[in-house]
Amino acid sequence: MEDYHQEDWVLVYRSALTELEQVNMPARIEAAQKAIIARMEVLQILPGLHPQERQAIEDALCGLRSLRREDARLRSEPKRSPQIQQLGDRG
């Protein structure tokens, strides 16, 4: 059984998933993508197929695409003042 959960790409990916500050999101996404690509290059030369890790990598890349879309959506929304947000939350 494979145990890839302590690989660097997993830890970097998790930090992107749990990032709360929108300003840090693009850098977290980029770091995760670079770590995943680096691991994919290593997997090319390692013996064995590593099917569980390869599936986890595919899932992570899909997750990063979703994070990237959400980040773009949030960046394109007009900024509302806290007072306007409070009024909107009441109704």
C-alpha cells in the first residue's frame, strides 16, 4: 500500500486548501501546482505505477482549478463596505 500523504506536494496542497487570506491564495495555488508537477516528474522515473498517488494528484489538480476559479470570481466582485454587507445580511 502506498503512503504518499507525507509527500511535500500533499502538504503544500493542503496549505492552499486551508488558506483563509485571499491575498495569499494565488501564491499558495502556484506553490501547490509547482510541487505537484515536481512530484509528477519524480513519479516518471520511479519504478511502479503508484496508482493511488497518481489519482490523488489528478484530484488535487482538479481542486486547484476550482480554487483558481473561486479566487478569480472573488477578485472580480466589487468590494462592498462593511455597512452595506450588514444591511444585505439583514434582509
